[in-house]
Amino acid sequence: MAVAAVKKKSKFDMVMDDFKAFAKNFIKIVDNEGNTIPFLLNKEQAEFVDTMQKFNIIAKSRQIGFSTMSLGICLYNAVKYPNTNYMIVSLSGESVTSLFEKLKFMNDNLPREKYPFPKTMRDNRGELVLENGSRVQVAASDGKSIGRGNTYQYILISEMAFYGGDQTKVLTSLEQALAKNNTSRLVIETTANGTANYYYELFMKSWKGKTNYIAFFYGWTSDAYKEQFRFEHDTAEEWFKLNNKGQRLMAKDLTDEEKRIHNMGANLRMLMWRQWKLSSMQLIDFQTEYPSYPEEAFKTSGQNVFDQSKILERIENLLPPLSRDELKTELPDTLLKYIGRGLNVYHLPRRNVKYYGGSDVSSGSGGDSSSLSLMDSDGVQALAFANNKVSVYEFAEFLNAVGRYYNYAFLAVEKNSYGLPVIERLRNDYHYMNLYKHKTFDQKGNKKFILGWLTTDKTKAIMISDYKESFEKGLILVEDKDTLQQMILFVEQNGKMGNVKGKNNHDDLVISHSLAVQAMKNNKWYV
């Protein structure tokens, strides 16, 4: 019986089955020196192509080439798949023109004389239309709805953090226009623009795994910059040698911050380039343009209160909180119901160990969170809690349950605003006695002790200073990632301390843990 011969794929067909091969063989781009070269994906671009999902959001340093990569992906799919549509959205008319010119250049340089690529029917007014019915559009955001009435196989939203108007409206419109199949993709890529925008909110939630978007971060220590900034690195090295008696930067000469960045992947040439850039720009501007970790990208102004390198080192060595399965036979039901609702437990109570807690109270109406941080007498954080939907009476019940479960913990509850009714419920309804008291004097000079911590500008400065010292000297061990991330954005500006302004930026966990330090420092125990 004769066996039918399997038709061998041509080299062209094999290249057309792989975007990276297509880019290398058929896409031309212009490099930093004005030369026309094949588009070889850098390491970060290749990794993204291999791992991207349906919805993707990228925070990045400048000029890493993700918009160029997306143009290439759109062109590749447009020539391969007839009657498909692609959309590139950018900030303004100027950036739209620049992107469209890059797309035209790629399309014009396809070797149509050698291979059966579809002819170009139209390539003007921000639209490339091919003979096979496929189309690539490039449009400005202008804060308006885009894409209604169309279906797109791939959508790039470039520089979204800088869009004026309603960013959610733009995104919602484009999400609805994405094709409902398993190969369509939507990609948001941008440098950061502070925290007062929807992009920041979406990225940080995605980074924590709390949305349907996969979050990616590419800092200036990425391998791509070793080639992309090669000329500037050469210039920076000469500058450095000129100012250091002809010597290059040596590993032994690195500052603690440079050591951290070096450990993240920056080579010594890149660190000399960093010094060169900082010779003519502010550190805060460098960090937002060329961040080395996500939170750094969103800084706007103000002086960091806590040592950033120590925070990042701690984040890199965290263990996850105990799971619901691990806790369901340990926690009382009054606490177990909060797992997945803001309660993270890292260590269960140990017999004969004292625990100290700090609590910042909110209204429970969806703004700031009511929070609690608890640590043992060795300074090891046992749990953290933050929830902005828990009412005052529910939070009092929660604090009572936690405190009693952790060996009748000593709690410092901030009495400002909504803290006072929580303290009253703890004492009067639950007869909770192990509570912090602050000292006051009446008009006759008599000393009184009042339940709760009273926060003023003076006491807040003391509280934060003590917390900073305890953390940076290693006297306490912070186990909670959300707390550490709030510490990154905690700044001092114009004499005021708090998290940088922006929607969903909070410092409640920082305040709570600072209060826990005060509870321990108070050295009192009333039960």
C-alpha cells in the first residue's frame, strides 16, 4: 500500500509560522545611527511575545521598543491573516504620525518582489489597508471612545498614563472591540506618569494579580538597554574616566544603592551611565524616566522616608501568608471570614508570647481602609489587615477577636476621627482592657491617661521616626508585602509625611505598623 508523501514546508512557510523569524527576515527598522537593519527582537521583547496573554499591561523605562514590536506584530498578522483588523492607539497627533511612519517603513520594505505578500491598497490618514482585506489603524486617544463598531485582533494602547480625559472610557471602548477568540491580544504599554491616573491603579492591581491583566515590568537594568544605549554608555564611560583619573568604575567603589542595582542586572557601564545622567537631572526625574522597580516608576515628588534598598531586599525575601486551608482549623470563624478580604496571617499565636498591635480606623465607606498590624515581642509581624468596606462596629468586633486570639494582645488604636467609637466599643461592649493610653494634662495641671493614640503633627513625626529606625536597624521584621509597598510610596514633602497623592494610594498599613511599634515601646500590660 502506497503511503502519501508528506509535503515538506518551504522555508518561507516556516518563517511565516513564527513572528520572531518573520521580524528577523522581513521587517526592517532604523537604528539609533540611522542605519536600516533587520528587526532582531531583544531579550525582553522576545520574552514578552512568548508569554503575553489576552490582556497585558506593561510599565517600562523609556525606549525599550515595545511600540515598534507591536507595529511588527500587527503587520505580521495583517499579511498572514486576510480580513483582520489591528489598532494602535497613542497619545497625540504627533506620536500617531511617528508610529504610522514606522509602520509604513516596515510595510514598504517587505520583499514583495520575492515573496507573495499582499499588495498595499492604501497607506494614508493613519490607515494601512492591504489587498487581502486586512487593515492596521493608528489613532490618537484624545480621551474619547475608540474602536466602536469594529473588531480588532490586536490592540496596542501606547503611553496610556499620559492620556487626558477619561482613561477608563478609552480602555473600556477598546476592550469591547477586541475580537472574541483565543488569539486576540490587547497590550497597554507606557512609561509612568505619577499615581493620579487610572493606568497606575490598573497596573498596581494587576501587578498584585487582582485583575484579568498580566502585568510586566521592564526597568532600565534590562538587557535591551546594553545595546540600545550603547553610544550613551560609551560617552558616559569616557566622562567617568575623565573625572576619575582615567579609571573606570570598580565593583568595590559602588554605593549601597548601586550594589542593589548591580545585583538587579546593571553592569558597571550602565552604572557609570546612571551617574552621567544624574550629573544633569534630578534623582526623582531619573527614577520616573528610568525606574529599576515598579513603585519607583510612579514617584512624583517628595523625599522617601524609608530606605528603598532595604524595602526591596525585604520584598525579595518574603514568604506568602498562610492559606485558608492552613488556617481553617486554626482561626475562629469571626476571623476566618476575613481571609481573602484583607486579612493576611503570617504566624499563628504562640503560648506565653506577648503580641502588640496598632490600628488605623476609617469609616468603612470605601475610601481609606481600617487596618491592623500585629507583631510579637521579638518584633516579628504576625498579621496585617486592611479593608475599606468594614464598618466601625464590625471593625471593633474584629479587633476584639484578633486581640483575644493572640493572647490578649496590647492594642494601640488611633483615636482620631472614627477611632474613638471603636475604642469605646472595645472597652464598653467587649470589656477589652489591654489598650494603649496617652497622657494628657487638664487645666489644673493634673495628669490623665486617655484611651487610644492621639495623632498630631508632633506625635506622627515621633511615630514614623521610631518605625523607620526599628525597620532600618532590623529591630522588627515586616512580613507583609502590601505594607512594604506602601512604605515605598511614603514620602516627606513640604514638612508633611504620607503616601504620594493618587487614587488608591494609602498609608494605613504604615500607620498601623508604626502604632504597633509604639505599643511595644510603651512597655505596658493591663491584663
